[in-house]
Amino acid sequence: MVGVPNQDIQDLALYYDAAQDWVATNIRPYWPDVKFRQIVVGNNAIPGESAEFVLPAIKNLHNALKDGGLWHKIKVSTSVPSLVMAQFFPPSAGMFTEESRFYMEPIAHYLHSIGAPLVANIYPYFSYVENPQYTWLPYALFLKDSPMFTDSGNEYSNLFDATVDALYAALEKVGAKELKIVVGETGWPSEGTNEAARDGIAWIYNSNLVKHVLSSKGTPRRPGKLIETYLFSLFDQDLMLGNDHHSFGLFGTDFRPHYPIDFMQPEGN
């Protein structure tokens, strides 16, 4: 997955030549040695000043991949934050904010038409930190085996699934029921201002996340469907702003691991 910086979105939207140049510079010299799955236009650009340019940029980049048939192999999408949502709970009531819906509805329909997923950043950590009185830590860490609640016949035992399904419900409400979600970012900090930002707790979340994703159980709303998921991040990023943002790495800035983590698929899957 390769990202388009937010500051480049407008030019790619307004000038098809810019999209062709971007693909010629960043994709074609490395394909097929590098197997790109997605090109992601912007990170958390919706809502924001670049939001109106996201869909035109996606279209231009998709068309720029036409030569050589790369548009059948590399999908173009965008990455959205939790801010696009007006409601998360219960998951079946998930909906976009009015501002975000204006952009998300046509984007969702276009992504479905080209066979691309929607990339979403899902962070149970921030949900827990922002609403600790309503979010039980074991529920955020995949430590509950039994359901915490039932919604429209679906049983939920972890916050990750509930958040993904809330986004699926929002997509259904804009007529994009079949659109697939890829989790482009999720993780837990090993250091920060909150007491939950610790090595041991980060290890629990990330280890259980990996097990959950590799189990191919899917979510209650999309059972049995693999949740393509990317951990944020490989290394700590000490130049990022915010005390709870720079320590999400599996490795520190000294390249030493914070904790061991197993990415092996369970037997029988």
C-alpha cells in the first residue's frame, strides 16, 4: 500500500497529467517486483480542506493505471478516520456525519464500481482514552470471550469488530452495502500520557488483533470474511505531534523491539 500525501491531492485531482506523472514515478518503475495492493489518496483527508478533491484524484489515478492493465491489479482508494462518523453505537446505527456523507456517498459508489475497498483507520485505543467510562479495557483488548452486547441479532465481544461494523452500517445507509473495508491503520501505543499506553497492554492488543484477523472469523456483520488489516506502526515515530502518537511502533527508534509478536497463522486456517 502506498499513500498519496494530502498536499498532493489537489494537483492530482485537477490535472490528469499530474496523475500520470505520479504513477510513472511511484508505481511503474517498481511493478511487478513490488506488489502494490492499493494506492491510498490522502490520509484522514475527509473531512477537511482537501475533501472535495479526493474523488477526482482517485478517478485520475485509476485511469492513469489503465496502460498495461494495472488498474485491474492495483486499486485506488482513500483512508478515512473515525471523524467521518456521526454515530458508532450500536453498530447497526452507524452513520456518517452530514458533512462527511456529502463526500463519502459518491466515493463509496465509485470505489465499488472499480472493485476497490475503502481504507479506514480503526483505533480502539483512542475510543478507550476518550470515553473510559463507557469503554471497558478488556473489551478494547479482545479479552472478552463472551458477548458484551447484542445488536440486531449480532453478538459483539470486542470494540474492533463493533467499530468496523458501524462503518459497514454507514456504508449500507449510503447504498454501498457490498463495499469492502480494509483497516489501513490500527495499533496501541507502548508509551504515553494515559495509563493504558504501556508495553504490556500494547502487546496484548496487537497480539490479540493478529490472532483475530488471521482467524478469518470476520465481524458479526460480515462473518467469515477476512479483514485485511495493517498495524500502525513498524517503528516509533518520535517526530509525530502528540504524546500518545509517537510510540505506536513494534520497534523503538533504536530499532529494538518493544515486545515479541507472532504473525504466524493458526493451524487449520
